[in-house]
Amino acid sequence: MTDHLSSAIISERNITFGIIAGEASGDILGAGLIRSLRRRYPNARFAGIGGDEMIAEGFHSLVPMERLSVMGLVEVLGRIRELFSIRARLLDYFFTTPPEVVIGIDSPDFTLAIERRCREAGMLSVHYVSPSVWAWRQKRIFKIAKSVNLMLTLFPFEARFYEEHQVPVAFVGHPLADRIPMEPDTLKMRGSLGLDANAPVLAILPGSRAGEVERLGTLFLEAARWIQERRPDLQLVIPCVNRDREKQVRDLVDALDVKLPVTIVRGRSRDVMAASDVVLLASGTATLEAMLLKKPMVVGYRLSGLSYALLSKLVKVPHVALPNLLAKRQLVPELIQDDATAGSLGAAVLERLENSEERARLTEAFTELHHTLRQGADEKAAQAISELVEGGPN
């Protein structure tokens, strides 16, 4: 963890930090970063683009962050003129009153271009949360090197990639590892969700987007039915990110030819995972949360045939699940594309439900990884940025 002396006041001058966050996860990171930077620079000013969490810390957002929260190629094309206009306004603001450092948080397609322009104009620039350049489209590293004075990564394997390419980098750890307790209170979570404390629980997370739920929802439900035929005592719980996903999941359950008893919860995905014995989930950040909660998991994923054919040629890493990438070996099964069938997913879940020795090994491995990521990310990120500001450009 970061030494407490590192958060002592560094300067009381009226320093300005420019920060750009484009989505909810970046807003949370930005708020924690602002708190830690303000301890070092009590008279600092923070401006750019951020959400409610950052604004609550005294941040000045030039436009509502929601205007940047665009996902999908078609959606981006439909808003391209507005996005260019926001970028131009932001650059004009930074060029008129230059901050000591410009910090882009995630959203690399939008933020890296701004960071590069600001760096070329003589400002320091930092990018917080590495793009998955280590996994695919690795030549992006050369553009990143021209855009930033410093990259802040959440995972150690990312930092190693930047070091290999001589890009200044600091591994700061993952904020989720700081916030999630080392030992989850499984019984408490079962009680809060109205689940039987004595019967096993399978958490099912087919994704948060409509397309993912469409591709994986029925497959995961059929796998759950396969398991429940063999373990009738199993409780099935599906958390849904919002009302639309809840309706979509209910429709998929109703469409099954055999009624499946499943509890559907709106939100609370972390609570559902904490209450579970095993998690069946799509690849993504949820695999990290399941790992931090010390839950055995089975990762399943399917793409369209064309997308899979393209990505399988581009991806340069041997694993897709974060626990496996972090451990540099397969801790959790990854059943992708044709390997993802109801029977294969069900068998993998059942093995993790019934093999107590494997569960104990996973708990030990996940605990070690949790300690690796529990670095005090807000403080470490603020410390790295303050060292850059005080030391000047590389």
C-alpha cells in the first residue's frame, strides 16, 4: 500500500488539473483521483469533462459526461459531429488556460487524441487505464507513446508491456481490489437477496448489453437447466443491469420449453456473485469482480462467426478471462465459440460446485491476486501524477 506520507501537502499553489472521463467507471476513478490529488494540492482546480461523482468533489465539467457515453459504431457515427464539437471546445479551453497536466481516463478513442494535442502544445499528459493494446492492435503503442508522458495501468501485465516498449508507466493497482473486502460475507448477501442459506447458488451473468444477452442468455439458461437436472437443490440467480435487460431475460426464460425456476434481480450484480457458490458469466470486468469475491467461475462467450474469425487472427494473448491473464495460467475454464455448449458449460460449473479441493485452490490463488491488485489505486495514481508534475516532462 502507498505510504501515508506520500499524501502530505506538496504545494499550495493554484495548480490546475485537466481531466476527461467519458463513462461511469471513469467518473468513479476520477473522483478518487481528485480526492487524493487535493490532499497534495489543497488549492488545486479540476476542470474538463466528468460525471456526478467528480462534480461532487468540486470538479468543473464543461459539458455533461453523458454526451461522451456512446457505444457502438452506428451510435458513434450518428453523433460524430457533436463529439468533434466537444473535442474542439475542450481543446480550446485547455489551450486558453493550460492546465499543468491533462489526464484522460479510459475512453481512449476520444481522450488519447486530446492528450496528444495537449502534449504537442507543451502540456504534460497522462492516460489512466490502459487500452487493451497488449491484446490486439499492438501497433497502437506507437501512437500512445506520442500521446502521453505517463501511462497508469490497473494490472501488472499491462505495465510490463509498456516497459518493453519504453513508454513511461506506473502500475497503480485496481480500485475494485481496494473496495472489495478480502473475505465476502456470503451468508449476509444470501439473506439480503432472500435466498436459502443452506442450498447452493449459481449466479448467471450473460452480460450487460442487449447483444450479449441475446447471444448468451438462452445458452446460459440451458446450461443452468442441465445442471439443475443433476442438482435439483441449486438456486439460480440472474442480476440484470437495468429494466430493459430484466425484461429481455424474463422473455428468454419464458421462451424455454421447460419452466426454469430462476430469481431475477435488478442491479446488485456484485451482491449476487457474493451470495453464490459458482458464477457462470461472460468474459469481461465481471470476471475480475468474481475473482476478487473468491468465487469459482466458468467463462463462456460467443461472437458472430465473422467477428470471431477476425478477432481470433488479431488477438495476441492466450487467455480472455482476467484471472487467467493475471495468473499467466488457466485458473478458470474459458469456453469460447463452438466450445460453449449447454453441456460443456454445465459440466464445468458442476465440477466447480462439487470439487471442494479445487475450490480451496482457487480461493488461495484468487486471494494472492487480490493482494497484488490491492495497491491503494487512488493514492498511487495521484503520487505518480504529482511526481510527473514536480519533475516535468521526460
